[in-house]
Amino acid sequence: MSLLIHNTGMLVQTREEPVAFVAGRDMSQLPVIEKGWLLIENGIIAGFGPPDNMPSFGSDLTKIDAGGGYLFPAFCDSHTHLIYAGSREKEYTDKIRGLSYEEIAKRGGGILNSAALLHDTSEDDLFSQSMERVREIISFGTGAVEIKSGYGLTTEDELKMLRVIRRIKEETPLTVRSTFLGAHALPAEYRGNRRGYVDLIVDEMIPAIAAENLADYIDVFCDRGFFTVDETERILEAGACHGMLPKIHANELDYSGGIQAGVKHGALSVDHLEFTGDDEIAALAGSGTMPTLLPGAAFFLGMTDPPARKMIDAGLPVAMASDYNPGSSPSGNMKLVMSLGCIRLRMLPEEAINAVTLNSAYAMGLSETHGSITVGKKANLFITKKIPSYEYMPYAYGSNLVETVILNGVVVISRQSAVGHLRHILR
Ligand code: NIG
Ligand code: FE
């Protein structure tokens, strides 16, 4: 099956040669092709180029007229917690009234609140609540997503979450990577017995999850008030024995040592990084660990922003993800994440686009197949409305400019249906 996309305004993030990620100064380089075309064969990008070298194709080809819209590789959202039950807008109000994220957590709110809600929700109900979010992120242009457990905190409920993630992997066109995050918070019944909970994670949860092959990665919330570096290292080592690569939460609340622990254990990424100083930058330099920023979380909680500029200027790569979760970032809108990267973190639009495509693909182990327009990569793409420039994407921060979404070479949301739908409701 072949599909030709033509009459684009621009192809964005075109890489003739595959690159794993871009770092430092290279992050401000964004290759594009004006008014380009792109050919998809059997779900894979088979060719692309400028308009003057478009081959003449036979009539058996399906053609999509992009109408001057821009063609992007679909977003790769390398850090989400989008499996959850209910919502936490009451805590949102508590925060407006002045309580901090940590104070809410200490009162049994926060992650423990979501764990209680999830415990009382059936696997089927959890799946359908999560599918609402999945449909929404696809409509925003996400084509690959990493999803964490961590609202279970018992073996049974962690398995429940991970089975829902597997179902999303099997039943939707998204590319999904799953992460076990049993060490997200200390359950109330283990207060005063931290060792007991870490034992449970190591001796029971990890083997049970590995037996069902439910997790690609392992995560720990390594931060002040959550899990220590020693506990983190023990959990990461146990995960490694079962083939789970680390991807950890680090330095959101303090200089926790999490970044160094992640690098030491060969983490694919360390995420959050609001507290990143010279020592942390030195640890990350030259490592294979992708520093991943979640500007939606700092924005939503009104907390310190990570020093993206300093990191990029020091030569590091940076990825960005949504952190979609009910407590610190109830949004999976990757275009908004780009805007926050530009506005709050002072990243250039080119840097932001690289951070949510190529570098975030790397942060979830997918840079060989996702994150750029490159021959041989999966045809996960979106076409925007007609826009004047790629900078317009982060600039127009409140508009969903994504009109057509193509996943695995198949149109899953089309411009025609979006326009048709609107005509219908406005009539
Ligand atoms: O990435 N920081 C830890 N975990 C999530 C928040 C989870 C929650 O509050 O429900 C995060 O921000
Ligand atoms: Fe998170």
C-alpha cells in the first residue's frame, strides 16, 4: 500500500542520514524541505524530497493533498503517567490556596490519593478512562508514548496498570513503551518500614512483572521525601537483572543525587531535572543518558524551571515530554510542551522541535525508527493547518494546529473528517 503526501508548505525535521540525537549547538539546527513531498510504503517512509524532484507516480497510489500544511514527524512523548483513575482537581485548588506539592503528599494526597482511586477501579474501567486520554494525545499529534505504572503500589495493582498499558500497546496504533514505577511513593502501610517496601519491589513486584514481560523500563522517584539514592540503586540493579533499563525521576525537588545515580546505572534518560547544577551537568556530559525536561510539571505546580539554556549551552542534549499525570501535569499536549520550552526555558523553536521529536525518541529507545523524517523510519507523521512557519507551532500556544495524523502509514485522523465534523456542529 502506497501513500503520497504532496502540496505541503514544508517538511520539518528531515534527516537524510539517521542520527540518534542532537546535542548542544546542533540542537538549533532543524533541517527542512520547502514544499516537499513524501512517499509511504507499507507503513514506512519510502522517499521524500523537494517538489521539483517528485517522481511521477502511477494511479494506484493514494494521494493526500496537504493544502499547504506542514508535515512533521509525530511527537514522541517519552514520559507519561496517563493510566490513572479519576482526577485531582481538589488538590489543584489546595495548591492555589497555598499548599505545596510536598505538603499535599504528606497529608496522604498526591500519588497516594491516585493509588486509592485506582485500587477501587476495575481493569476495564481503567482502560476506558485511559483510552480517552490516548485518543486526545493522538489528536494532538503524538505517535509514540512511554507510559508508567506507579499508582498501584501493591503487586496486584501495579500488574493491573501494566496490563492496561499492554492493552493500549496492542489495541491502538500508538507505539507504546512501558515502565514499571513501583517506587513512586511509599504506601501508608509501610510508613516506618521503608526497607519493607523496597524489599517488596525487589523480591516480588519486579519478578512478577518480568514473568509477564510487562515492562521495558524501570523508574524510581529519586528525590527528597520520596526514595533515596541507595534505595534507587538497589531497585535499578534488581530491574537490570530482569532486563529493565532505567529511566528515572530525578532532581525535581532538590539536588537529590538522582541524576548521578541514573548516569551511573546507564539510564536511558533522567527526567525532571529542575535542580541541575554544574556537578549534574558534568555527570551527564558524554553519557548516553538523555536529560529530559518536563516543563508542564514546573508550570502547573508553579515551581522552579529546569536550566535548559545552561544545559544546552554546556553541550548537552535535551528532550522534552509531557509528564501527563493527574497531579503535576494533567495534559498530554506536546505542542504546548514545546511552547513552554520556548517561553519558560528559553529554548529556540528549533531546539524545542528537536526535543519533542528526535531526542524524545531516543529517551524512549526509539530513535532508530521514530522522531524524524528519514527513509526507513516508521511513517508516524502529522500535517498541520496551513501555517506561515514552523516557529508558528510553539508561538500559537493555545491552538491545536494538527489536522491530519498518520500512524504506521495509516491516516487515523483526517483533515476532511475534522472539517466535516466542525461543519456539522456549526450548522
Ligand atoms: O512526574 N514526580 C513524580 N511523579 C509525577 C507526579 C505524580 C502525581 O503527582 O500524581 C511527576 O510529576
Ligand atoms: Fe513523572
